[in-house]
Amino acid sequence: MIPLLYLTDKKHRALIPDEAGIAGAFAEEGVGLDIRVWNETDWSAWRNILIRTPWDYARDPGLFLGKVAAASAAGASVIHSEKIVRWNIDKRYLVQLSEAGHKVVPTHVEENFSAAALPPYFAKYGPLVLKPRVGAGGMDTFKVFPGDEPGVLAPLAGVSVLVQPFVPEIETEGEYSFVFFEEEFSHSILKTAKAGEFRVQDAHGGRVHLYKPAPGEVAEVTAMLRSVGLDTAYARVDVVRWNGGFHLMELEILEPELFFRFRPEALGRFARAVRKRMLA
């Protein structure tokens, strides 16, 4: 068996329920998993490292990126690569993709954020969604209206923040996630928010349903992924139906939940995609 360091966070040191059976899928590819908490582990002893579910990395992104850089400099195969990690961890990529002509929910970056910067955005869009430029799992994500008490945004004060229009379809229809292995479509799901909530993540009461997309939708989202030219082993593309078509919400490459419970056979596709990028 070729050893593979499989990184998660403290909360999920026993793996997320969705990935039950993952060790068996990798064993069939001749890979032995060693599941460790990312910030409790010395990565330097490993030739092959899979960044999987370290969902608290945003609390110390400097430490996380430092470990990625050190492992890469030592010659390890880090999946995904340092280049991809650095590109995807910084959600400024949404601005870059929009400027390149992609259909993206309008995204603006406010450095050293203050609520005083919001009136022009309210005037242009109405309700807004604010989130940290580096973040995961809906952490410190807010929906705000003109006239809201600015104190609710205190967790964002002084940090780099994304400002987006609130897309009402998130509450009325939901957010679609398309899962890919080696940039070939595998399956898709629809995430819906609970009543009175706009965040669709499980931690915020969101619900997940299998979604059967039309062929044209698969082609459209596949083109979004391939257009960035990153050669990913796995990825999840999150989109919302808005203004007559799909618009990109996020391109999840760093540590996406892949919803294997809806397609258990995809565990094998995942393991094979990772194995191809490992050192012998």
C-alpha cells in the first residue's frame, strides 16, 4: 500500500459521515489512508498528502498555507497543488472570473472592511451578502439590508470582505452543486435553506436533495470548470439560477463536500483520480 496523509479537522477526525467507506475505496487502488488533523500533524514525513476536510483552516490561514508551501517545497505531491490551493482559498477569484466574462454573481472586494462602505452597494443592489474573502462553511456570512444595525457586522470589521447582491432564488429555489472527478461530471445536488435562513450548509439547517440536471445544464457547468484551466482531480461547482441562467456562486476545489451518499460508486472515481496524482 502507498501511504496517503488524509487531512481533516479536529471535529471530523473520525471522518464526515458522507465519507464512510472511503478507506476501502482507496485500498482497492493500493493506497493506505492515514487520517490526521491538519494542524496537529507534521506533514514533512509524507510524500503524498490529500487536503480533504480541514474545514477550520480559515481560522489560521497563514499556518495552513505555510504547511502547504513547506510540503510542496519538500517535493511531496499535495492534492491539490499549492498553485490551486492559493488560487481557490482566496475568493477574489470570483472577481477575476467575472472580469474575464464568466457568469458570476457580482462580487466586489472591500479591504479593511467598514460598514460605512456599504451605502453605494445598497443603492446599486438592495440587500447584500457579506462574507470573508478567506472563509469556509458559511462562517461570518451575513445578509444585510439598508438600515440594519451595523454592529451585527462586527466580526468583519477590518478584514477583507466580499460584497455581493443577495440572490433571492437562494431562499426560494436553492443552490445547485455539480460534482466532478477529473473534470468529468459525476452527480449533482440541490441545497435548500431552512425557513428564515439563507445559508444552505448543513450546519445552518440546510437540506440536501439529489438533483437530475438537464444535459444542457451539465454542459454549461462543465464549461465553467474547464475554463479556469486548473486540471483538478475533483471539484464542486456551486451555482444559482438567477436572471435567466446559472451564475457561479463558488468554485469549490480546496475542500469540498462531495456528497458521496447520493452516489456511493463515486468513491471509486474519487480514489482513482487521487491515485493518478500520487508519487509511487
